[in-house]
Amino acid sequence: MPNRVLLVTLGSVGDVFPFLAIAVSLLTRGTRVAIGSNPKYRQLVEERDVDFVPIGDALDPTCFQRSNLGQGGDNDVNGFMEHAIFRQLTRLFTDIDRAAQHADAIVAPYFMVPAQLAAERRRIPFIPCALTPAHFIKGASALRGSTGQRTHNTPAHWHTAIAELRRMQGLPRTLLSFVRMCGPETNMLGLFPSFLMPNSVLRMPPIRVLGYPHLAQHRSAEADLEGAIDRRTVIFTFGTHVERRNSHHLFRESIDACRQLGLRCVYLSRHITGIDVQMRDGDDVSLRGFLPHDAVFPPAGIIVHHGGLGTLIAACRHAKAMVLVPFSHDQPYNAQRIAELCGCPAIAADAYDRDTLTIALQEAERTRDAVEKRLQNLMALQSDGAQHVSAAIDDIANHCNR
């Protein structure tokens, strides 16, 4: 088995959790492992006894200006890559290259260009992975590159920046790195459940779908919520960053819809502050910055969320009726796919208000038993993604290093 594997990821907490689950599984296999990510995630990683390497600056990798919020597509993907990667391409490459000095392989999302370049310079395997099939399916995605050609949505300065970095490192000039990773010759690791794959896989690169690497959360619900969450409780969670710009509107409309239906509301958000909390918090409303999904989802009746992969899989694992409110990135695709499979209602982010939510909650209550049964059947077919991914990493690294 490889002596040491470097896992690299940027993004939200939802991007870090599956890599942390993989790291824990690799450790149990006897593989030394480190995670390279934004400095803000050091404590999250190290409290699991996994080595952490800070890469890039400390700016929030998810805090960038979006246009057409709630539409998804190129603007969100390009915006993230510009802010998180290309704004600091040389620094990321330098940090990752240094961290990979004794590594036998680097594992990262296929679009993590500096990680690919570091692996090439170190002459070790780069193992690409994908947390979603959405970017390969949506025709508007800037990351769709299955033809192996430059897409019109790829900013020209990305090519220039990569060409200059390759020249400085003595690496041969070639196609934009993530385009090659999407080519037909690449066998990518899919870190998502098989049911998220579309019915048609035309024009998709080969993806070994190994399942979502779930990270067990040990923390329990807070004392005042013990026994207070039941089938008449709706839990709202819109992720770590997507509701940042419109948090108070979402909070108010969510509470009012629940009160119209006589439902209890548990709202998870770090962005709700000030007078809104004083006016709206009550016996039927509980506001928390964060609670582990594994602690609060099981007793709840309905989960309202953005469709981010981590939250989606948690709701599926506990077979919960859902209302999805997709904002960006892969979330619209995830919402569409779950609607096709289970009939869960969805609300466009820019159409979210108490009236549309009331209708969706009523639909979720009406179909809850059927949805829960379908989800139980879906999840019964899924295996432990972390174990399968860590085994695949060991196999690939061993084969490439012979």
C-alpha cells in the first residue's frame, strides 16, 4: 500500500467532510494521510486525528460574488474557481507541491488544477474525483469538457496562467488540466451514490461510482432540543454559505409557513442575528448555528434544505421527507434527480416565500410515508463509500508506483 496520500480540497464544510471520511478510512488501512485545505478547516480536520496542511490564503473559498443567484450554471462554477483557485494559483501550487514532498499520490477534485500540476512535477499519481455528476450533464457547465477541447465558457486568462506556471516549473505545455481530467481516458472516482447518476450517461467521462464517504458525527443535539424534535418538526438547513445574502428573508418566510401549518421549526443558520431573532424566536421556533444532521434528522418529520450533497445524503440516510430549495452549483440537478426518484417537492430559490413553502410542506406531509419507503429502498442498495474509495486509492497508487 502507498506510504502516504495527500488529499486536497477547497470549498465549504460539505466539501471537506467526505475527504475527512476518506482520510479516517485510509488511516484504518495503515496508510499515512494528510488533508490540504483552507486554513479555516484546521480544527475540523485535526480533531479527527488527521494531519492537516494549510493551502492558500485564509479567505473563505465560498465567499465570492455571484450573478443570477439561484440559477446555477457557469456563473457559479466560474466564480468559485476564479475566487478559490485561479486568484491564488501559484500560491496553491507552491503549498500543495511542498505538502506532496513525501506523498505517493495526490487525491483531489478533478478541477483542482494546482494539485494536478504538483503531482505531475513530483511524478506521482494524481487521482481525480467528483462529488457530483451534475457538471458533466448540464450543458451550461463550464467544467464540461468530455470532448477534450477547450470550451467557450473557460476564461482565457486561466489558460494563460496555467501555461506560465507550467513554463516556470519546466513542465510541457498541454491542454487545460481539468479538461484532460474530463476526457474519455480518465477513470474518475465518483464520491456520490449511484442513484444520483442520470438515466443516460452519454458524453460523460468514465466515473467509478463508489458511494458517498459518510463521516459519522458524534455530537448529540443540545439539551433543550432532546425530545422536542418529533414528526411535527421541520428542520431548515441551507448550508454553510448559500443563504448568506438573503438569510433574514428565508428565516422569516420559513417560520411563517410553519406557523400557518402548526409545525415546529428548528432553523440552522450562522447568519441570523439582531432584532429578527428577538421577534421570531419562541416555543415553536429554535434557532441554532449548527447541529449535526445525524443527531437532529432522525426524529424530525421534514427536512427543508438546499440540495447540497452532504445534506441531501444525510436526509436520504435517515429516510426523511424533503423540500429542496436549490441555489446553485449541483443543487438544481440534485433536486431534479430526487424529485424524479422520490417525488420530493422543490422550490426555486428566487421563488421562496411562505406561500410556496406552505404548499410544498403540505405536499411533503401528504407523501411522507411513500417518500420514506422509497428512500429506504434506495439507501439499502448503497455501500460504505469511504471504505470503497480508500481501497480504490490504495489500489491505484500501488499500481502506478510499481
